[in-house]
Amino acid sequence: MTKRVWLVVAAIVVVVALAVAAIVISRHGSESEEEASAPSPVATAVPEAPTTITSVTPTTAAPTTSTTVNAALNPSRGSDSKPVTFRSPKRCATGNEPSGTLPGPAPRGSKQWVTVGHLSGSCDLSSASFSLKAVDTRLAWRSDATNFNAFVLNSKTGLDATAGYADADCQAPCSEAQALVLEAGTYVLRVQADGGPWEVAVQEYR
């Protein structure tokens, strides 16, 4: 009788244990399904702030001129340029006006081209000295000479600084202007020419 009681009790314990295990497994499976079915969080894109482009208004500058640096700094100014053999300036008659015209003042706002150095003739000449302020500078010339060479010379370094290369040259009638890049200082114009009248001017835009 005692053995049967213990067997019954043991059977009841086993049944209860299985029931508890079944309940735990059932609850765990439900929680896993809920987690799997829960929607994943979606990242929200943040719009970028619009880019603002600011335009820059250029300041007033001299009108465009064909540009070259001073021949003393750039001996290879032109493929046809060759060193000039310097001659002593000589007196000569002014002669007729050369053909062509020098460019106008081209005013813009309160500025315009102003002549600071000038020379004209029909043979070799040198000008009086003049000052440059290292602002926009150009050399303008017209010539009917068969051989025309013009130099803008620093009064301190003179012809030696040019290596014989002119700032302007032509071997036929011509009329032209070009920009110069020069330091502030005192300068003179020197021209070597044959065979016709010519005129040359150094101008600053101010």
C-alpha cells in the first residue's frame, strides 16, 4: 500500500512538472513572435539647408589692353624681337604727323587714361623724366618708320636693364597699345627709329 502511494505521488509530480514546462515554453514562443512582428524603427532623413551662392561685383579697373611685362623683365616678348644696338640720340626735325591714332582716354567712373610721358619725332630721341605710381600702365604708339624701337627705361638702371629688347617695335607703319608691368619710380622714354615720323606715350589709368 505504501509503495502505491509513492508511485501515485511521483506520477502527479511528473505531470505537474510537464505542465509547468509546457506553459513556460508557450509563453516564450509568444514573446518571440511579438518581437519578430514588431516594426523596425525607420530613420528619418533630415533635409539639408539650401546652399546660398553670393555673387561678387568686380571693382572698377582699366579697360582691357593686350598685356606684356616690361621687355627688360621679359626679353622674349615677341618671336620677331631682336636686341637693338643703341645709338646716341641726335637732333632732327619733327617732320610730319605719323598715320594712325593713339587710343583715347576711355573714361570709366572717375578714372581715365592719363599721359605721363610723351615723345614724337622722326629719328632717335629721349624724353624728359616722368614718374609712375605702379597702377595700371600702358605704352601706346603710332609709327610710319621703317624701323621703330621704343624703350621705357628706369632712370636708375637705364639701358643696361633692357638687354637690348624694346618695349615696342615694328618695321612697317603701325599703331598699337600694350599694358606694362612696372614698379613705381622715375622713367624716361627712348626711341630709335629710321625712315618716318612716330609718336609714343606712356599712360596711367587713374
